[in-house]
Amino acid sequence: MIICEWRAFSTDTETYTQADFEKLVGDDFEAMMFKDDDPIPSYIWTKNYVFHIRKNSKILTDISFEKIPRNPDCVKS
């Protein structure tokens, strides 16, 4: 499910609010996608990037963000 309103989520060590996330990544939130009933989003879209949220552990709730440009510049050779 893709939603256009921020839904706060937490790991074992941190809670992510919209303001905290925008400050962390330096970009403005636009949407987020949740799979099934997972309380942590799979993807977050900002104005300039898509963030793939990866779970680093099956035991602990620990995540990392993979930052992907939304509109990468392609140089033709």
C-alpha cells in the first residue's frame, strides 16, 4: 500500500518522524510504501530520491537506507 501521509515507524533504537527523516536525508517526503502488515515501510519517496529500506537483522529491528536518485542523469557516449 502506498500512502502520501507520513506514518511514524520505529526500530529497536530509533523512532523516525517525518521531521527527523527529512533532516537525516536532506530532502522533502512525498510518499511511502508498506508491504502486508509490516510496520516499517519498504520504500520512501522524497522529492529527489527513492529510499529502499533494508532490514539488517531477523532478530533485531535494525534498518538501513539505500538512496536511489529519482531522475538520474544519463550521459550518452
